Amino acid sequence: MSESPTVEVHGPRNAPDPAYPAPPTVDITATGLSSTPVQQAVELARRYGPLYVRRYHGRDSLWASSMELVEELSDETRFAKGVGPALENVRGIAGDGLFTAYDDEPNWAKAHDILLPAFAMNSMRTYHPHMLRVARRLIASWDGRFAPGAARSAPVEVSEDMTRMTLDTIGLAGFGYDFDSFARTDPHPFVEALVRSLGHSQAKLARTPGGDYAAEDAEFAADAAFLAEVVDEVIESRKAAGDTATDDLLGLMLNSPHPGSGEVLDEANIRNQVITFLIAGHETTSGTLSFALHHLLKNPAALHRAQAEVDALWGDTPDPEPSYEDVGRLRYVRQVLNETLRLWPTAPASSAPSPTPCSAGAIR
């Protein structure tokens, strides 16, 4: 990392407790947030230890990175669901969806309980044909990159195609909507608006107080309105069809009351949940798959072992039909994905606010 943030080491702003020494405070106001914020946070941890305070324009946040501290901060009996600054900005498009809802918003617990069946094994079996269908689209697209008789294909934009695949999968499996991304030369307009909105939410973190960002905010508002319009059309189409099935995420939200209270989700929250799942269901998965392919290409021995596992199941079958049970037999491939998540997690951080004063490690 090339940045050299100004470092101040001093006690907390409130009266210090001698039993709990203060962690170092790292003021990055002068250098700003890096274009690679994860690497920046990791480098700061290497320099100043697994627990430090990062200060940016007067706003302090406590960062923990050791396994012991993270395990402690993951104790749900002591720490609440956190909506950090980045997720706070995403509320502009996802409202009180599962990821961006505040801990005390009633729709969070309601939607959580209603949607639990969507992640049970039987539901995974239901989604499997959609996943297979979209995976075939990816393979057909890559096969089509070969000119007749050519030994090498034209270049493939792996990250973009992983996004196409995962977006189509969550659209079909979750909401019965086909983005048909591989039939397009450019991303779907919904995807473009979604990517711009997420970029805006991230860019807001690095704003200089008092700056003029009216144009950026207006573009974000227009994108948010477009996202809501598209999702509302999907919801209305399902309702107009009279479909009362509960075999996907949208069906559960429209037709399943809360198992305890009997309440149903309001339509605004259903829209927020759809946008949430379209964000969470495609972006992190596509990132993981892209990094997995990157690491396999950098480690030929692991690549050959993964290929051997696949060949052992389907051999030279030109067009295999993997079953849901077959996926569970790909144990080494599963290890590859786990190692990818360890090396480069696509969701590398989370917030853990405490509702009451408490200690973490050696600080309070």
C-alpha cells in the first residue's frame, strides 16, 4: 500500500479506564479512503495490530482482525446486527431489506422467519434445474468464443460472465424473472443501474464534508427509482398471474404469512427484499467464482485435481446432466471454494455494534 496515513496514538475521547489500554488511532483523513479499501484495512492491521481505531473526517470506527477478536465480536448475545456506513448508504435502494434493516425494524425479523424455508434442502433441489440451465448458457457462450478449427478461444471476461451467470440464476430461481444476460452484448439496464447505485454507496464513504455532490445524488435517485420500477413490475406480473405457489423467494414473500403472528410482508418490503437478494445473490457469488478460477489457474496441481474429480463423475460424457446429489460429490471443488473464501472473501467485513458498554479483547 502506497498511502502513509497520519498516525496518532492516544487515549479514548472519554475518560480512560486504566484496566483497558486504548488501541492506536489511525487518522486517514489526509490520504483518504483507498480505491482498494480492503487492502488498506489489512495493511493498517499489519502495521498497528489486530485492533485499531480508524479516524476519517472526525468519525471513529474500531477495526478488529484477529481470529480471537472476530470470534468474540460474533457473539450475538453481546453484539447486535450492524448497519455500517456502507450499508447505510445502500438503504437508498434496499430500504429495510434483510441486510440493510436496522436491528429494531420489525420487518427484519418478520422477513427472516418467512424466508427461512427458502434455504432448506428441498428448496435447493427446486432451484437446481435453474442453476443448471444458466450454467449451460455460460458454457455455450464460452464454447462460442472458439472460431472454427481454432485451438484457442477469443478472450473471455470472466468476472463479467460470472456476474451474468449468477444474476440470471437468482432471477430465475428466486423470482421467476429471466434477465437473459448471455443474449445481450451489454449488461441488462437493471444491472447497470444496480452497479452504479452500489458504486455511489461506496463512493459516499470517501466524500469530503461540505462538497457538492448534487449531480451524483440525482443520478443515484434516478437509478433507485428505476430499480424499484422494474421490481414492482416483476411483483405485479406474479400477482396478476394468480400464482400462489411458495416454491421460490417471491412466492414465499407474497403468499406465506409469518408462522407466529400471521402477518404478511407489505409490498414495499417485498420490493426491498427482492433488490437485496439480487445484490447479495449475484455479486458475492460471482466474485467468489471469479477468484476461484483465478487461483486454480495460478495453481495447476489444484486445477488438475479438480478436473480429475469432475471427470470421475462424468468422464467423456459430452453433455452431462448433473443431479442435485452429484453436486455434493464434488468434495474437492467444495474445498477449492472454501479456500477461495479464506484467501479472498467477497464479504470481508461486518459491523458488530454493542447495545451496552462492553469489552472486546483488551479494550473497553
